[in-house]
Amino acid sequence: MKRITLSLLALALVATSFAKGSKKSESFKVDASKSSVNWLAKKVTGQHNGTITISNGTLALANDKIVGGKFEIDMTSIVNADLQGEWNTKLIGHLKSDDFFSVAKNPTAKLDITKVETKENNTIVNGKLTIKGITQDISFPASVSKKGNVVVAIATIRIDRTKYDIKYGSKSFIEGIGDKAIDDEFELQVNLVAIK
């Protein structure tokens, strides 16, 4: 009888542990007003930077760790922060043109998180990034913290624009471009705030 009781107790403990370990994921809605995306693009003779707006998104967490999510960026909202007046207007117009992001045809970009791994205590986010209607695999490190019903996710995402058919000013495709070359990679500094 004692042996049966102990066995049942052991089974109950295993079941409880399993239930805790397989906690259902919770969904958190991205608060666009508290989130930010800063962009940085470099060229041989300098660099430009600015902001762009997240239009909506969600993050899924289980045991306080990201397990999924997705968000959209409003490409029409791109702003430049380092130029003034006419030069600012010209740069934004060029970035929205077919030479770069074809914003009239592709007003949103999106990231779908497909897998999240932990490597050497770092959170590595894997996903599908869509720009100009072209979807490519992407991977980047992220820092995630949860306090109550609020989740903050911070990441630096480096994107090879040529994978999305953005080849303007690329020395990878234009020979002899010299000091007019623009780096193939640009950077997004993402700060997501999501609330349950």
C-alpha cells in the first residue's frame, strides 16, 4: 500500500513539473506609441540616420521568454534626423522611391518570428523579414525583460538590403562606383514595448 501511495505521489510530482514546464504562451500587444525603431545607413563619405514607426505587432512569451511574435513597420513614416530643409526632403523622397523601398507599392515591411534559441545565455531570434514584398530569413540577438504585464524587447538588426532588390549605390553590383558607394547593410535599433 505504501509503495502504491509513493508511486502515485511521484506521478503527481512529475505531472505538476511537466505542467509548469509546458506553460501556455501569453500574448502581448506592441504599444506603438512607446516603441521605437531607429535606422542607420552608412556610405563611403558619411552616414544618415532617422526613425520609422511600428504600426502594430504582438509578442508571445512562455516562462518569461519569447517564443514567437510578429510586427509591421509603416514604411511611409520614414524620417531623416541629420539633414534639414531641401536635402532632407530629397533624401526621404529617394528612400521612398523604386531605387530603395518602393513605398508606394510596398507601404509596410514585416517580421514574423519563427524560432527563438538560447546560445551562450544570449537570446537569438530567427524569423522571416519581408521588405518590398520579398521575404528572407534573418537572425539576430535580442534582450528581453518582463515586469508584470509589460515586456521590453531590444535588438540591433543588421539587414543586407541587396537581398531585397535594393541595389542602388551598391559596390557589389556597380563597378567603379568609388566614393559614391552606399553600404549594403543598414541597421535597425529596435525597442519594442508590449503590454498584455
